[in-house]
Amino acid sequence: MDFKKTNAPTTTVTRDLKDFIKDTGNIYESVAIIGKRANQISVEMKEELKQKLEEFSSSSDNLEEVFENREQIEISRYYERLPKPDLIAAQEFLDGKLYFRNPSKEKENLG
């Protein structure tokens, strides 16, 4: 899922724990799933930001260029305004957009 097109809130929202238990039956398992997805989103965001900022970097930076590169500042501000990875992951989980499985539960059902 594209993290730029998410409907996740940009601020912290109080949520009902029962919503997180529906799919897994265990709040800790749900939090672990959301945490892993948040890490994936965070890495994806960092890589994309790094690539965009490298487009504007020059081989010889002097003090004047560092303060006057407006493009880099605007790109950084855009990424700062995006919802945080954990909020995006929580919204994806609640919307049912995450695929997850628990191999230990699958073994119990087969055995």
C-alpha cells in the first residue's frame, strides 16, 4: 500500500482495543503485526526520502548551498507532515489491508 495515499490520522487517536482483537484474538499478536508493518513502512519511507534528497545533492557542498536549497527543505517538510509509520500500520490493520499469518497456529490446526 502506498503510504502517501493513506487515510491514517496525522495525530494520535484513542482507539478501542476490541477493534484490534477481532482478527487475531490476541492483542499482543495484533501489536506485533502492526509493529512489523510499521518497520516496513519506516524503511520504505527512509529509502524514498534518501533517493529524493540525493537528486539535489552536489559533490561540493559549501555553507551557502546548505542553507539555500529550498527543494530539499520542501521535500523534508512533506515527509514530516505524513502520518507516522505506526499510525499508518494501525490504520491498515483496522481496515483489513494487512496480510498476516501465524505459522504456529497453522501447525496446531494441522496436527
